[in-house]
Amino acid sequence: MKFIILLLAISAHAETCVIVKHASTSSQMWVSGANWRYVEGEFPPGEKWKSNITDRQIRKIKEKGGKVVVVPEKYTAADLEDARKQCR
């Protein structure tokens, strides 16, 4: 029982991290204000998951203690692995 409580306490304070890429120009045209596209990661509590992310949402993630890592628009598996390491 103590082990479960300890895990809950650790996870409650764990830093969240969202990996994003810059949205293409055509994508930005269709989704108002969304400059970023979700790639992978966890949003902070209270923030809804979205595939299209605005600069305002990026600021909110950071304000809530979350981390945001940007990968190139045409990222490789190595780029994604490097981003995952930055999230740890």
C-alpha cells in the first residue's frame, strides 16, 4: 500500500513533456492560429490533448511546469529519439 502511495506522489510531481513540430503553411491556413502539431508526449493536468497547438497553448503548458521540445517538420527517428531524451 505504501508503494502505491509513493508512486502516486511521484507521478503527481512528474514533469510533463510535449514534443511538437512546426505546422506547415497549408495546415496553418486551415486551423486558425495553430502553429504547432502534436507529435508525442503528455500534457500537464488541466490541459486538453490537441493535435493542433497554438502559441498560447505552448505558453500554458510551460506555465504549468510542462516542457516543450520542438523537432524538425520532417523529423527522423533519430530526431524523435533525441527529443525523447530531452524530455527525461
